[in-house]
Amino acid sequence: MINLLWAGMFLAAFAVAGWKLIASQDLEIFNQLTAAIFQNAQSAVEISLGLAGILSFWLGMLKLVEDAGIAQKISQKLTPLFKVLMKDVPENSPAISTVVLNMAANFLGLDNAATPMGLKAMEQLQEHNPKKDEASDAQILFMVINASSVTLIPITIFMYRAQMGATRPTEVFIPILLATSVSTLTGFFMIAAKQRINLLDKTLIKWLGGFLLLIIGLSAGFYLISPAQRLAVSSALGNIILMLLLGSVIWISLKHKVKCYEAFVDGAKEGFSVALRIMPYLVAMLVAVGVFRASGILDALVGGIKFLCAKIGLDGQFADALPTAFMKPLSGSGARAMMIETMQNFGADSFAAFTASVIQGSTETTFYVLTVYFGAVNIAKTRYALKYALWSDLAGITAAIFLSYMFYAR
């Protein structure tokens, strides 16, 4: 899918440029395409290298999280919940604890740890699957929640916003938390109805009720204050929570006699290598997006949506952030490139960049997650997993747009 998408952006841009040359003798169009290639390739390298310091810091902190056993503790707390949700999986199955560890890693933003644990969880769930070529209920539940998983701190988005010069990189914290909560809850309730999960179970009521109260409380609190205050409070709250979590990680690490400085340095050493690994993907996607925009196709699509919105009396500003929304279910690197490209074109503090950032954090890369995880256990029949995951994506992206209007004020 991503190969066709990437090649398609180039070929469509070249086709439009050729048509403009023939139809209107537009000789400048190919100069614009060439300039877009060089400019975006250079931008991708600069962004990647600029991220090295921030990546080093967070990888150092995540090393402390791992060494202090924080993810393991979270998994122990969540295990009773997943025993209720995955009723077809035996209580003594190691799959339960692996699923929980994967969720805990996602919750903490430990992407490198989450993926291998997720693949292991799928393999263990496959052992209890009576139809080996068809996804089981437990696997579908795991996949849909995983594809819309709530991340407490969207570290990657904060990093890119900071790198692109946003005044308050963390101001998208609360909108992202609310939007991804909508995505996750939509997927969960659809799955619960389909699989007839007992929503009145005491364990489930405790966890689900607490989560809903938190989301409702946050939503009500921010609704009651003025639009101008929402952004400032969101940024301040994001920073406060961030500092509290970092302080807690260091304190817990000290309590468990982790050599904090040494562990941090060990994790931070990977920062530059991760930045280098990101670079080729960022170059590939940013150049493709840049050429696609330089051809005029992307602007024409966005302009068409704005025109339709104006016709029916809606504010069409959100359309500038839609390229990120279109790309998000298909490709994580593609969506990230769209978000960065939006920041470059409109400014990191613009409404378009704010909305693109919230959309980026509202859900996961559905096609990638389903392809990798189901492909790892040779499941060809995914049943309703993709359909429900895409409905969750739609709910999360819609909520992201709504929340951006609610929170953004300049």
C-alpha cells in the first residue's frame, strides 16, 4: 500500500505537470517540482538531525522506565481487566500478560518495546484460536484497541512541534488525549456490542467508569473556561503532568536502586542512531509530499473541500490539515511528513498545524498495524477488524477537528 501511495504521488505530480506544459505552456512547473525535491530533501535532513538531542533525552528517560519496572507494574494492574475482556482466553495464558505489557508500553509511548510485545501477544493469542486462518474475537479486540491506543504523552508530536518552532509545543496535549480517547472508546464499544462483552462486570465498570469520568471531567472543565484560556491551560497542564511523570520516573528509579545517570546515558546513546534511521523515511515522504503539493494537486483537493464547506455554511479552515488525516490510516511516516509539511507551509503555531498535530495523535496507523500483526501469524481473514478500526479512526479524526476549533485561539 505505502509503495503504491509513494509512487502514485510522484507519478500524479509528473502527469499534472506534463498536462500543464502541454495545455498552457507552463514552463515554470518543472522548475517548481525540482525546487520542491531539493528543498524538502534538505528540510528532512535538518529536521532529523535537529531531533537527535530531544530523542536522546526521551530515550534516556524511557530506559529508566524500563529498568525501574514501571511498565511491568502497570501490566499487573491491568491484567484483571483484560481477563474480563478476553473471555475466550484461559486465565493462566501468558497471552494476557503480554497483551497488557503491550498496552502499557503504548500508554507510556514506548514504541520500540510495544511492537515486539504486540507481535508476541498475537502469537500467544493464536495458540487459543480454533480457526488459524481467521482472526479470533480476542485478536480483533486486541487489534482495534491497539490501533486506537491512548498514549498518555505524545512525545513524538511534542518533539516535532518543538523542532519546527512552535511557541508552546505541548499545547496540543489535552486535545490529543481527548481525541484519542474518543477513538479508543468508539472501537471498544463497537467491539463490546459485537462480542457481547458484559459491560456490567465490576472490574470493567471500575476501569471504564474511571476513564469516562476523567474524560468527561476534562471535557466539562475546558468547556466552562473561555477559548483563550483553554490553550494556555492545556499547555500548562501538559507541562505539569510531563514534569510530574519525569520526576516520578526518577524517584521510582532511585527507590529501586537503578543507577539513574548510567541508565539514562545508555538509553540516550541511541538518540543519534534513531535520528539517522528516521532520516531516509522522512526524506522519502517529505519529497513526495512536496512534489505533490508543488504540482497543485494537494492545494486543489483542499480548495475543493473548502469550497464545499463554504457552500453549506461551514468553516473550512480545517481542510488544510486534512492531508494528515487522509494519510494517517495508511502510513505513520506519511502522516508525520504531512504534519511537518503543514507546519512548514502555514507555520508551527497556525490553526492548520495545530489541527494536523491533534489529528496525528488521535489514532494509530490502522493498515500498518493490522498488516504487520495479522501477517505475523498468517491470518488472512480479519473479519470485522478493519471496518471497526476505520470507524474508530473516523471518530478520532472528527473529534480532533472539533477539539482544535474548541481549543485553538490566537
